Amino acid sequence: MYLARLRGLSTAAAKRHAAELLRACGLHSRRARPTAEGTASWWEPLIALARMAAATYGIVVIAEKIYRRSLMQTQGRLTIRQALRVQD
């Protein structure tokens, strides 16, 4: 409401504006929203798990390279690009 007052809106207009924003976002109801129907195929969770494992592995490999190569660097600051480019 404070920002609405700065824009010159009255309190009632600010409340109407906030209600319109909540309705547009689908957050206007205090009742529980319906949940997903559970229509995923049996293989979709397996694909999601495999993608998550691959992403985790890739992140760990890249983080390990940056960490190891930055420890070996003794000539000042090292950017991420330089750390990835440095050969062991």
C-alpha cells in the first residue's frame, strides 16, 4: 500500500489494484487449488531422474576443475573462464 500511496492512489484503489493482480496470477482464492491429476507415464520419472543425475555429475566435474585449477594458480586472480581454459 505504501508504494500505491507514493503513486498517488488512494487506499481503496490500491486494494482494488492488488486484488486485480492477485486474480491475474491465480492467487485470489484462499481455498486449496486443485492438484495435478497424476497423468505422468511410468518412464517420465526415470527420464527426470537420469537428467538430474547427468546434470549433477556435470556440475560436480566443472566445479572440481575450477577448484583444482584455481588452487594451482599462484599468479593473482583467476577468472572462471581462465580456470576452465588452464591445462593441468
